[in-house]
Amino acid sequence: MPKSLPGLEIDGNRIISSDHALVLDRVPQSAIILGGGVIGVEFASAWKSFGADVTIIEGLKHLAPLEDENSSKLLERAFRKRGIKFNLGTFFSKAEYTESGVKVTLADGKEFEAEVLLVAVGRGPVSAGLGYEEQGVAMDRGYVLVDEYMRTNVPTISAVGDLVPTLQLAHVGFAEGILVAERLAGLKAVPIDYDGVPG
């Protein structure tokens, strides 16, 4: 489920999530992308390829801030060459509708305007109200907590994929599912080395 920031309502109209962006019936003429992580830079690259004027706003000091700094710098250089604009190191303050789009104001007072604002500040699990707490499953910020064999604190319950606080990548979820299946089948299950997982 797409996350937002306090005070920023994703309405699906001019302030959209990545879910909304995937079903747009057009490429926006201009877009501000709030968040320079994986989702933000992917949409920036795609929309720029289709002719949109794109600006990424990332509060941390580099694009793809969770990646190796050298990789981030290479990405920034490539984006500059392609004309993808970005503002780094200043956090979001507010967003408001204008006559024809959205205006974003940063904490330092700098303002940006575009047709749409894509909020790409991360994704979270869909777990609220599904009964995990009632069954005694340990949780943290909506995530189900597991050990290295994907077991929860309740002996008969395992969890994998985007529901657990590991890398949110399809191949990771598949590997976690295989690990659980092998463990349940009595085979020798080997914990996943998350540091060795390709992004």
C-alpha cells in the first residue's frame, strides 16, 4: 500500500500514488515526484522518456538514498544529462492545488509547480484489521515480525513477502515462500542472505 506524509492527502486526482500513476490514461505534461527512491526514479525515467517535464524532490542528500553512494551519483549524472531535474537535501513542507495543477513548497520555502504530484515515499503492508494482533502475532508498524526461517512468534504461523519487514521485491517474496515450503516439508531450509539479494 502506498505511503504518504503527515498532512499530505493522496486524492488520486492531481496528488497521486504509484498505484494511480500505473492506470493514468495519459502521460502528464509535467510532474513533481516526491521521493527519489526506487519507485520515484523509475517513474521519473519512464515519464521523461515519454516527454514529460519531471522534477524529483528527495529530502535526503542523494537520489536512491538507500543504495551505494557511488551508484546514486552515477544515477544523478545520468538524470542531469537526460534533463530530469531534482532537488536534494530539503524536506517537503506542503502541497496545494493551483488553477491548473499542484504547487509543492519545501521546508526552505522553495516552490515547484506541475500538472501532477506523484507521492513515492514508500510502500507499507496491508495488515490492519486482519486479525493478526487478535491471534497474538507480534507486529511492528503494520509488519509481521518473523525470524530467519520466516516463523512468527506463534508456532503455527509463518509470513513472507511484503507483509514482513524485509526487502519488498518479488524475487525476495518468492524466495521467502520457498524457504517456508522447504521448512514445512522437512527439508534443510537455509535462511536468506538479504545482503546478497540483487535489487
